[in-house]
Amino acid sequence: ATPVAIMVGTGKGAEMGVLFKSAEALETLHNVKTVVLDKTGTVTQGRPAVTDVLPARGADGKPVMSERALMKLAAALERKSEHPLAEAIMARADEMGVVGRVVEDFQAVPGRGVVAREGANPIAAGNAQLMAELGIEVPADELEAFARDGKTPLFFARNGRLAGTIAVADEVKPTSAAAIRALGELGVETVMLTGDNRLTAEAIARRVGVTRVIADVMPADKERQVRELQDGGARVAMVGDGINDSPALARADVGLAIGTGADIAKEGADVVLMRSDLLDVARAIELSRAVIRNIK
Ligand code: ADP
Ligand code: MG
């Protein structure tokens, strides 16, 4: 493209809150075939909230502890975690006036959850994979019921036994569905990429009209997933907001960071979406196509 076309295009982008960091990004975007969307904070608001607190049931069918005792265990584990899911749990604990005990040997398990020790008792919080690794069985029917509702079930354990489930929900952004429709009309395929479980991810994807979901992705593997989508030469754009997303944003042919996202995501991206609105991804592609048309 001519320098003038690029300059005009970059200026128009800035007016609508789409900051192109390079001429190359503005040019490359016109022929992306696939847009990869991170789920949490990109398709959804990124403000998860607790919806259900469900103590586990013993062999006699009675709850093994009260909701309050489960929240107390959850608060003890999550107070040291920086994960958005932990913030949701801590917000509910504060509302209930529940304070968790101080724990030792706290450790985050990436893509899985957290483990620690409460006195002599090992304790853990996380997804079904983490519980499987700890040899703890989770109620499959419960997991499915929450997940089909688009909720993320988190499991809590003490001493090798399930203590209960806390479900967390994160609403989709109001414009996500319209944005995905607009991308489809531009002939662009959308793919949702997430560390969350498949059932929850698929429920969210259905709500916004995404047909292709890559779930249960470990934080370090998002970049590899983008690389695989690029195999065969297709141009791939990636939209994300998190620290986890930054290698994938850098790997993509065009990385677009959500304005309200992590600084490191914005630094590694080629484009910053200042309004944090997915409709701007479609607008950015249209702008890029207009710039390319004008110079041909
Ligand atoms: P994402 O943010 O896309 O869900 P992560 O890799 O950060 O991906 O987390 C993957 C999954 O690991 C979460 O969906 C959750 O089930 C579990 N997890 C991570 N951190 C925590 C935590 N602090 N407490 C409970 N579960 C967690
Ligand atoms: Mg995210």
C-alpha cells in the first residue's frame, strides 16, 4: 500500500478506537481466513461471579459440610491466587463474611488450579483434570449440568476427598454474537480457544455462534494452537486479553489485544482494540480491505 493510504487508514482506525501499531498489520488483516478468539475476557466480560455453592454428599446422601464451611475452605485456597476465578470466590466469601484459614505450601498448577496445606491436611481447588490427578472422583452429572449452562465448575478437596463444587459464570459481552456474525459475513472463520473445559466452552460458543472450539488448552499451548491453524499458509488473527495470550498474539499473523486487557498482551499485539468491543475486529478487517482496494 502507498504510505498515504496507510496513513489515512491508520488515522481512520484511531478515530474508531482501533490502534494499528504498524503498516504491516493494517495490510495483513485484509486477507485473514481465521480469527481465533480467547474466551474469558474476550468473548465474555472477564468478570466471573459465583452462582452455586454445593457441598459434596457422603455415602449417606447427606452433605459432608455446610455451604459456609465449603466457602471457608475455598477462601483459604483462593486468597493467594491471582486468577480471575479466585477473585470471584473471594468476592463471595467477603459478602458472606467468611475468612479462610492461613494455608502453607501454596502452589498454583497452571491450567488446573491450586494446591496447598491447611495444618496437616492437603487441600486443592481446580478443574476435573486436577482432581483426577489427585485421584479424586468428581460427580460427572453435576459437572455436566453446570457446564451445559455455560458455568465453570470448580472442585474443592481436603485430605483426598471431595469437599464440594462451586460454579462460576462469566456473562458474554453484549456485542460478541453480532461481532461473530459480522466476521462470518466477511467470510472469516472464528475459533474459540480456552483453558476452560470443553462443555462450558461449547455452551458459551453456542450462545455467540462460534462453531469451532479448542478447549482444555494449557496456558503454554495457545501459541502452538495458533501455529497449527497457520499450517497450510492460512492467515490467522488472534484476539486476546490475558498474559496467557501474549505468545499466541505474537505468533498470529495479526495479534489484536483487548484494550482493558493485560499490559503484556497489548505490548505483544499488532493492534489494540481501545473499546474492548469485538465488533471492532470486523470493522478493522473492513478498514484493511478498503485500504488495499484503494491502492490496487
Ligand atoms: P482460562 O482463564 O482460559 O479458564 P486457565 O488456564 O487460566 O484458563 O485455567 C484453566 C482452568 O483451571 C480454569 O478454567 C479452572 O477450571 C482451573 N483453575 C485455574 N486457576 C484456578 C484457581 N485459582 N482456582 C480454581 N480453579 C482454577
Ligand atoms: Mg482471557
